[in-house]
Amino acid sequence: MNTTISKEDIYAILEQVSDPEVPVLSIIDLGVIRDVVLHEDTLEVVITPTYTGCPAMDMIEVNIKAILQENGFDNIKVTTILSPAWTTDWLSEAGKQKLLDYGIAPPQGSSKSKRALFSEETGIACPQCRSTHTEMISQFGSTACKSQYKCLDCKEPFDYFKCH
Amino acid sequence: MQDHLYNFLLYLGDNALILGHRLSEWCGHGPVLEQDMALTNIALDLVGQSRNIFQLAAKMQGEGATEDTLAYLRDATAYKNILLVEQKNGDFAKTILRQFFYDAFNYPCYQRLMQSSNKDIAAFAEKSMKEITYHLKWSSEWVIRLGDGTEESLRRINEALEDLWPYTGEMFKYADFEIAMTESGVFPDAAGIEAEWEQEVKNIFAQAGLELPEKAWMHDGGKHGRHSEHLGYILAEMQFLQRAYPGQKW
Ligand SMILES: [Zn+2]
């Protein structure tokens, strides 16, 4: 393996891989890359899933291998770890801005217990008009990572990337 | 001991897979779009959890076993899931109550598995816990809405209760592999789960205006591969492609 390659170079390459379900986010923004290890003859990328059933994870693994191969790496190993469990606290600030620009409200506050009944995350800002006068329509949304809200001012429904 | 661990993994994976499959049957049939999506989102989480567990079991088994061979090539008698999760969906009330009974059981189980002496299981449980917490919140809220809703919704959830109650006892009738896992610290303090489940059910039922039935005769057998006829129909559908066209891939 080329010894002049650094971890930072690998991260820069991986920045080009996007989340298949929310394509404005790179997998770096998403916080699923946990480590990059340069072994003597193998390049290991350590990833963690967002949700256990997230169908995008298989595709992310394929895309990581593809982009690294395009960049001249032949021996690539992608390892999945489950602990520590992924949290939306790991979304990058750049990622949150990209979500907002894309029309998805980014997670607000930090990951916390969701046991309280009939509680919902309130004051979520509408990605269209920024009003916080919004309400939840459903805890579950179009993908595992989102719930559905609607804006009570501009009346637009929107996705909220929920705290997890 | 290795056999017990293997069977325990299958038990955990089978519960998640079969309930996940049942919920996936709701796809396109939910009472409203948002709840159709909720049911299928939970299905996705459960199938994902079963994949993780089957990967561990397949590694233990070796001999070319994979998560797919465990899901698609085992017969009903090799499945270890509790009978509750294979029960028919029925109406929305029955699906909700089945989910609530399972979630309220799963929550204390996975709290304990997070402390497991087996590091792979502890990591898996930590990962799944956030999802299970979310499911329990959703199913609890719906039990309250249906119980404390209209005359019709109350009638339906009471009917569901009558159908499902005799399947709740099996959860706490520990099989030899669960007892072995408790003794070895893989599944610590399993004895306390029943009381926590009962407390949770009492609490939600009180808010829903539902009455907890008397202790009654309970079905069992699922953990030992003795299933109701429903499981055969589930597997016939789920396994059809791999049985008819072995090795087919997407
Ligand atoms: Zn708005």
C-alpha cells in the first residue's frame, strides 16, 4: 500500500459517497464512518448502521468499496460495528445545514429517552418558512430516520430527521 | 453450552423475524397512511434486528450458514419464536395489542441483554434498544387511544384481549436455553422480567380503561418448535422463492 496515503485522504474520498436515502448528506456528514485503518496490505473502513433495518447500509458498503477501488485501492475491508450505537448527535453541522437546505428539518436538541407517552418533539422549525409553529403528524416517516410534521403557518407538510 | 447459546440466538431472531413479517403484511392495508407507514417502519426495524442476530448465529454454526439460510431454509419445527408473534394480524386493535404485549416484554429483556456477558449480544441490544423504546411508546399510546376511544374501538380491543391473553404466559415460561443463558450471565436476571411486564401492562391498561384478565390457562410450545398452524402459512409465503429457486439473489 502507498505509505504516503493518510487517513485524511481516505476521509476526503469517502466524502464523495452519499446517503442513498438522503442524497444531500455524505456518509461523513451522517456520522456512520467510525474509523479508517491503514493495514499493511488492506484498507479497513469501520462503519456503524443508523437503524438496524436501514436498507441503505448494504448500498453504502458497496459504494464505499467502489469509490476506493476507483481511487486505486484493491484490498478493502468494510467492518460493521454496533457499539457505541449511532446517534443523531453525530450528524455534522454541515450535514444539518444541508438537510435544512434540502427541505428536511434537522434534529433539534440531543438524543434522549423517548419513553414519555404522547410526548413529541415540539418547536421544530419549518424548513420552508422557519416558523416553529408546527405539529407532528406521525412518529414514523418515509424512512426509519424521519417523522412527519406540518407547518401551521405556511401549511406545508415536511420531514423531520428525528433525534435518535 | 454452545448449543444453548445458538438456540437462544435463534429464539431472539425468530421472534423479531416472524413479528416483522406479520407487520409487513399490513403494507398498503393500514387504517390511515401514517399508521401504514408506522407498521412497516416497525417491521423494518424488527427484520433488521433479526438479521443482526442471525449473522451471529450463522457464524457460530459455520458450514456455510448465513442469515438467509437461517431465515429461508429452516422448517417450522426448527423455529423457536413464541406463539404470540405468529398470531394473525386480525384487525388494527389486535395487531396493536399483540405489539404492545411484545414491546412491553422486549423492553425489559433488552435492558438485561445490554448487560450481557456476551459482547456481541450486548452491542446488538444497545443498538436495538432505541428502536424498541420507540415501538413501545407507539403501541402503548395506541392501546390507550383504542381503550379510551369509542364504543367500537373498546369493543375491538377487548375482543383482541380475549384472543391474545392466553399467549402471554409463554414469554415467561423459560426454556432450557434461556435458563442456561441466565446462569452464564448472557441473559442476566431474567426472573425479574415478568413483574416488570405486568407492571407496564397494568399501568397502560389503567390509562386505557381496560381490565387485566385473570391468570388463566396459557398456550406454549413455540420455544420448542411446537407451533400453531399459522407459522406454516407464514413460512410458505416467506420462504417460497428460496425453496422454489434455491440460491436466487436480488
Ligand atoms: Zn412553514
